[in-house]
Amino acid sequence: ASDRASIMVRDILAASPRQLVPQCGYQCMSCCRVFPTLWSLKIHIQHSSQEGYSCKVYYRRLKALWEKEHKEQEAASSQG
């Protein structure tokens, strides 16, 4: 189910605190292309497979890892 979760803007921003490329736009952390707006980056990620990139897979996997890590941290804090 987590593999099918949609990538949200907050997920894109969380991918890297240095994602904003000064005076250029936002960089995709998967393919390193730079986009003028956050919205254009999100559209790129959603349609990356049509462009020959696997950016959507990268961001989905990253989100799944974050969710797993968050659940593990919650479990550890409730046990201790």
C-alpha cells in the first residue's frame, strides 16, 4: 500500500533541505534536473516514466523508507 502512496509536496521538500537551487528553481533529487517551480517538479515526478526517468519510483521508495523509520521510532519510544 505504501508503494502506491502519492508523492506530496512536503515529501519532495523533505527529500533534501538543500533542494532549492538559488535563482534557478528546484532540483529533482533522483535525476538532478532543475525545475522553475515546485509544481513543475511535482508534475515531472508524477510523469517521469513517460520521460524515461524513474524519479517517481525513487521518491516513492524514499517515502516508504521514511514511513518505516518513523514507525520504528514510534515503537522504540513506546517501549522505552
